[in-house]
Amino acid sequence: MVRTMSLLRALIGTARMVRLAPRLDAALPPDDDVLLDAPDDRLAPALVAAALADPEPAAKLLATTRDGAEWEKRDRYVARLATFAYSRDGWLAHWLAVSPRDPDALLVKAELAVRRAWESPARSERLRELGPLIDAAAEASPRDPVPWRLALDHARGTHAGHTAFESLWEQAVRRSPHHYGCHVAALRYLSAQWYGSHHECFDFAEQAAEDAPPGSLARALPVNAAFAQLLADPAPFQGHRIDAAADRGIAVSAELPEGDPWAAEVRNLLVYVLVRRGRWADALEEFRKIGPYATTFPWGLVEDDPLAAFLETRDLVRAEAGGAAPQRGTRAGRA
């Protein structure tokens, strides 16, 4: 990871040098208009109310996603609410005090607890203590795959063996066969950084993408596998698979609404991969589709200030694409 971060910092250093160069007009929003982890129109009111210690809008939002089986959106909303509660959890404590068995409150509580445990120096021990909390969230909402995504992350952090992990995976896909968050959790378990290999990671991601229906974010999973390898190795030995993953990611991106805060999560990751492969024209097009929506992941791995990393990388891409950059469909930096 250190080598990867050094490489990206070198690229971003180049971006700083070209900030004053003439910019290609790519309909990119001004720097001051770019937002980090911006919520959508449904989540924003819940966050505003939470800031005022009122959990009711968050409770209604999550209840709606549960009743409507909106599992992808539910997963994102739970993660974002837990992020907010990380530093301001009074509203969540109030919610749990009033409704201690509410399945949505239990899920946010479990998400927050797992996140805090992952950041602890005693991660494995802290995570092991949270098993009953995750079980409670799963039992409170039997159809919901999101607690099982948490269980998969929990299993990775507690060094669960393959048999135990496969049992959890079976429970997750039984509830939602193509759930993006659960697939990402499984892919991380299978990565070379954890309990698998680059080959296993790619095999899993490519098969899941093939099986996923149109419109499913799971079709972009090979981009996650490419990212995992690039994070581990700045000179990847599976360059052809990384480029194929990027091509698939571009195809998925083309089907998603432009300037959308949720689609931006996949596009920000795709841009990282495209930049690492020197595919400047493709990266510029994805920045255009991202619009004003930067995301902490993956830019938080490059600099302490992910918004600055996003903007500086965008400057680099804009400068490179305006010069002797490869055209769409060609490769730069092929391994």
C-alpha cells in the first residue's frame, strides 16, 4: 500500500505542477462546486435532522427501504448514517432509547460498532465481541441482506475460515443474489491482502459480473478486483485483466445517470484504476460523468484530504487528456 500511495502522490505532484496549464473544456464543474460524499435528496433531510438530535427522518427513511426491499440504497444509507453517528451519535442513542428493538436502529448501531472496532488496535478482539450485535440486527429484519454484509466484514476481521465465511455468504445471497455490498465484502475476503489471491479475486468478480442483471452495480465488481491488485502492486502482472475490468466499468458507468451522487461511488473508483493505467481520455470522460461528486474512497488512501486528492488528480487527467493522450479504446501503461 505504501508503494501504491507513493505512486499516486507522484502523479498528484505532477498535477500540482500543471494546475496553471490551459485546461481542456470537458464540462467539468469548478473546484469550488465539488462536494465530498454528498447525500442524495432522500438522505440529506435525515442527516440535517440527526444534526438536530432528531432520529425520526432517519427512522422513516430506513423503514421505507426495508419495506420496499431497496437493499442497495438501504446499505448506502446505513453506512452514511453510521458515518455521521461516528462523531455525533446522540440522535442514535435517543432512537435506541425510545425503540431499542427497532431493526433499523439496531442495524445502524451494528454498522457503527463494526466500523469503530475495525479502527481499533485490538481489532480482532473488539470485533469478536460484536457477534451478538450483528446477530440481533439480522434477526430483527430476516429478509435484509445488509446485516449479512456486516457479518462478512466481521468474519474477515476475526480471521474466520473459508467454511464459516461460505456459510455467511450463502445467507447473504439467499436474501439478495446480486447485492453489491455483500459481493464487495466477499471480494475483499478473497483478495491477496486477506485470505485469497489476485486470481481468486478476479475470478470471483468476473463471474459475479457475468451473472448480474442489467442495472446491477455488481456488474462493475471487476473494477474492485483491479483496485485491490493495484493497491497491492504498483506493477501488476495481470494488466490485461485490469484493462478488461476498466472496460467493463466504463460500460456500466454508461448505463448509470450522470452527475448522480450514488453512481459517483463506482465512478470514483473507476477513475483511480484508469489513472493507474494511464488511460487519460477515459478517465476524463468519467470525471465528466462524476460531475461535482467526489467520494472519500478511494481518494482517502492517497492523501489525508480526499477532496484535494480528487481535485488534483482531476487536474492531472485534464492536462494529460489535453495533450498526447491515448484515444478511447487504446491502452497506456499496459503491464
